[in-house]
Amino acid sequence: MTSADDTELHALLDSWLSAVLAADVAAITSHYSRDILAFDAVKQLQFKGVEAYGRHWEECMRMCTEHTFEIHELSFEAGSDIAFGHYLAYCGGTDEKGQRNASWARVTVCLRREEGQWKIAHEHFSIPFDPATGQLLFDARP
């Protein structure tokens, strides 16, 4: 991976993060390929296409206010037109009852260069769980 690719990929995630923190769904989805396949940690098994994933983002933004989203330990590997990255995310917000909820998640992003620009083609958020109890480990820490 060239340093230019590394700089571009980090800039893309920085721009995406700014859109998330601004709760700007149009700006969030502008970072995705039209045919994105997303595995989010909430709601359903998968989201196919930017329109479906955008509707999911809209619902997420309505579920909570005062969003928290932090990216930690971001790392990329890239070829000429394909890249993948991973990071730990601390995310959450305040629900309609004023309850503050946030937890750590694991995130993998796969990117594809389209018309000279990197776009997120696959995104996967997950929260670890305890297989003995089936309970999500919202209190897991890096």
C-alpha cells in the first residue's frame, strides 16, 4: 500500500465519521458503493444496496440523539483497487427516555476504487457475545 492510498483511506473514514457525528445520512451514504453489502450489529441480518442501508441509517439516527462515535486502532491493507480495514468503534447515544447507552463494537470495512475514488463496498459491525448465555457483551473493552 502506498502512503497516498493510506492517506486517502484515512481521509475517507475521517469524512465518514464527520457525517456520522453530524447525523447527515446523505453524507454518510455518499461514502458507500451503490451495491454495498452491509452487516450491521442491529436490526437485520444484512442490508443490500445503498438505499436500503441509508434507510437503516435514518432509523438509527432517529433512535437516539447526542450521538457518540469514535474510531480506535484503525488499520488498512490495500492493493491497487481493493482495500480492507478494521477498527474498534465506541458508539451510542441518548434514547428517547434520556438514557445514555454506548458500547464497543468491532468493525471491518472493505473498499473498492471506483472512478478513481475509494468507496466502502462492504461494512460489518459486530458486538461480541457470551456463547454460554447468549448475552451480548456490551461492557467488553479493548
